[in-house]
Amino acid sequence: MAPPHDPPGPEGVAGLLDLDDAQFDTLKVLSRALHVKEADLPQTLEAILSAATSVIRCADHAGVNLLVRDRLEPQATVGSAPPRLDELQQRTGVGPCFDASRHQCVVRVADMADESRWPEFAAAATTLGVHSMLCVPLWVDDRRLGSLSLYGAAPEAFDAAAAQLADLYATHAAVALADAQRTDQLRRAMANRDVIGQAKGVLMERHRITGDEAFEMLKEASRRLNRKIVDVAETLAHSGELSGPS
């Protein structure tokens, strides 16, 4: 899949000159601010949203939606409105956050009172005090990660400078998020390997068999019970039983 948009050209970079000193100073340390020790995924998500509402001052609330197995799932929020609006989008299957994540495009809502693309969403957002939005895709290379959604309490909250800043910010955030996801996947893989190793040890001692034979027993139980090998192994490691619900 091609990137959703080209890197900012000279005119885009020039737009950063409109930022005041405090905003620009914050932007300069953005990469360091988003570098969470050991790239823990929940902490990285928290850092992304905390920095977003700090750097992009017109954003009163923020949220991150990720693509998980081709499903859009809310991951973290700041403020009271995003969770309720995320739930509405999940229920209806439409909304600005979903469009930005699915199509990897920037979605801007200038004024919810005039928004006709998602009437139910716009009505709910207005009731919750959200009158404008900016949703920016999160992507690295050809990987679609999801989107960062910013919520404004006033109409027309996100001007061209805010949009340019959000786009640059999302680039940094996507890299930090991708690193955190890779680390999280590695941790899970290592934990699964440890559990399977423990289960194999139980079977090897109990049946006086080799490691390969023990693994074959786990695979056979996985097929018979219609459960993942790691789930079968975890049950065995904790209960000593090579069985479970089918």
C-alpha cells in the first residue's frame, strides 16, 4: 500500500514558522518525550495522548484507535468525550476516527453543527461539548497503525498551523507506537515460549519422552481441544492436566 500522503514539502515546513516559541520548543523535544523506557505499549499510548493535548493546544481531548487484525479498536483516551464517541462509532461502524484509520487520510470536522457525513456522531459530539475534530492517520512505511483523534471544544479549533503540527506530531507518534508494538509482540512471544517450555518439561518428566515428542503431544491436544498451543501449555503448566474446554 502506498503511503497515504507525500512527506511535507518546503511549503509545509514553512508552515511551522507560524508556531510560537513555546510550541516549537515542545516540538523539538517530541521524539525524546515519546521515547518510553522499554517501549511499553500502554505507557507509549499514554505519552502520545498527553503530549498531543500539550503540544496541540486547541485539542481539549484526544484518542488513539489502532487497527487490530483488520478491526478498529480504541486503545487510549484523554478526556470524557472520546470513550463515548468511540463506543458510538464501534456500534454504528461509521465516524471520523474510523474513516481516518481505514483510509489513512486526514479527516477534519470544522463545525459539528454543519457536519452531514455522520449525523448521529455529530449530534452526540455536540451534546458532549465537542464542536470540531481533527483525525490524523498513524502509519510507518506500509504499515497502517490506526489514527490519532483530536477533539476541540470550539468550532474551527484546528487551523492550518494546528493541522500541520498534528501531521508532524503523528509521524513521531507512529514511529514510537510501532516500536512499542514490536517490543510488546516480542515480550508476548518470549512469554509464550517460556510457557510452552514449562509444559514440555512436565510431559517429558511424566512420560519419559523427548522434547520433540512432548511438543507433538501439545500439538495433538491443541487440535483435539481446538485451542491454541500456548493456551493448552498454560493449562498444563498450571494445573498439570493436558485437557480443557473444547
